[in-house]
Amino acid sequence: VQLQASGGGLVQAGGSLRLSCAASGRTFSSYAVGWFRQAPGMEREFVAAISWTGSSTYYAGSVKGRFTIPRDNAKNTVYLQMNNLKPEDTAVYHCAASYRGFAPTTPAEYAYWGQGTQVTVSS
């Protein structure tokens, strides 16, 4: 499966962005999908994940209550809706797909990665 992330940009603190992760391949609905982010000089960190059915979602503590991860299997797309953005959310955001049907939170569980999209939040 090939993944294409988009929707990043520059936004003021308190604003919102919606990232999209579009997938090719007819079996996209069989994959769990996660979002990770990496700031300069930092390790890649887990942001959110959704199971292949969409019935389970997981969020990092730092984004819980502000971010959601809906998926539309008919459109082969998973989104990351980011509200009340903070400067510390600034990073390159990557989406990834996992064979594991539940929603893993570690990068090693994901076999497929899209290119990143830059999110910059100004104070």
C-alpha cells in the first residue's frame, strides 16, 4: 500500500488543521493507520492511531482531547483533525499503515510509511 500525506501548513496557536492520508490499494480497509510526528532533533513520536474497523482509536496524552483520527475506507483516507494547536505541535507529521488490525502505537509495528507533511504552529 502506498500512502500520501497532505494538509500541513502554517497556523497560529489555537487554530486548526486537518491532515489527510490517502492510500492506494484495494485492501486499505484491512490496515490500522497511525500518525506520528518528528520535530527537529527529536525522536519520532506517536500521535494517534485507528484500527482497521475504525472501532478503536488511541491518542498520545499530549494531543488527547484536541486531535481526532477519523477514517473513511470508502475514500481510502484517514484524517488527523487537529484543533487548538500549540507551538509544541510543530513537527513533520507522517502517516503509516500496519498489518496489525488493532492500532499499534510504536513505529516498528508499521510496515508502510508516507512522506511527511510539515505543520508549523506560531505563537
